[in-house]
Amino acid sequence: MRVARGQWYFLRVLWSEDGLSQRELSARVGTMESTTVVALRSMEKSGLIRRVRSRDDKRRSQVWLTPKAQRLRDELLALARSITDAAEHGIGRADLALFRRLIRQMTVNLDRIKI
């Protein structure tokens, strides 16, 4: 099964905490809600998620992984680990730690920008 990169981010969050609202998913993944809606629509068509209206608030939808998506977890996480290992090959731990710190700081800086 092929999973689009955009879908991967949502799967990772849902594997950790299933049943989030679309708004919560957007916040955790760091995407605009409109982008989230498009990704979730695609994931629903692929049989990876199902959206269920909240009993408390009919305007709110919760997103749940399907058994199909749950079965993909170990395979996709192993694939992600092998890709990360290949990308980090030959780079020392200190350099990787510095790189991660810099990327985190750049993300914080960009998140402060209001456009």
C-alpha cells in the first residue's frame, strides 16, 4: 500500500492518539485546516480513516483509524526508520543534535511570523 507523504504525518499523530478532531489534527501536524480536510478526504477514500460526528457537538468530527491503517503501523514505522538511518549515514551524533536544534529554532522563528 502506498501512503502519500501528507498522509504519513496524520497517520503518525493518529497512531499515538486516535479519535482527534480535525482541528486538533491540524494543530498537531501544523497544517491549515483546509489542507487537513483535503488529506483526510483522501485518507478516507483509501480506507485509512473514518470520520465520525461528535455526539456532543454535531459540527465537530472525530477522526479514527481503520483496522487497515492500524495494520500498516509497524511496516511504515520500520520504513521510516530505514529512510532516516540512510539520511543520517556518516553524520556524527553531535552534528545531528546541532542540526535538530537549529531546525527546531528555525521552525519556532517561522511560526512567529504572522502573514
